[in-house]
Amino acid sequence: MTTTPPQLPDLVDLHYRVLQDTTKTPLDRLSALTSLKVNLDVAAVPLVLHARNAGASWQEIGLRLGVSKQAAHKRFGFGLSDDA
């Protein structure tokens, strides 16, 4: 049996609620923030692949992510061409 992963809006909402929950310790809230970052990174992978398949360059992708083209390629380029 396969399970459907949570949708991005649900993840963001869940983490936002934890981050705003002042009954949680600062370390619990920091853990929630870290977890959200990991989930957002995972969600970015298919978007980057789609952008590359649509002809976007690493420079364009890096610009949208707020990083250099080299950082974008290092992070998401696993086996993808350097062209474009």
C-alpha cells in the first residue's frame, strides 16, 4: 500500500502553526522550521526538473532561488546536463 505524501500547502500550514505556537519551546519551533525547509527543498526538485526540461538555464533557476547558477546546479543538477 502506498501513501500519498502531504501536499505543500498542508505542510506549510502545519509548520506555520507550530512556529506560531508559543506553548512550544524555542527548540521545538526551530526543529519545525528546519523540517519545513527540508520539505520545501524536496518540493523544489520537480519544479527545477520541469524548468530545465522547459529550457531554463541554471543561471535563471539560480536567480529564482536566490543562489548562483553553480549552487543551483550543485544542489539540483544530479545527472542533468550543464547545457542551457
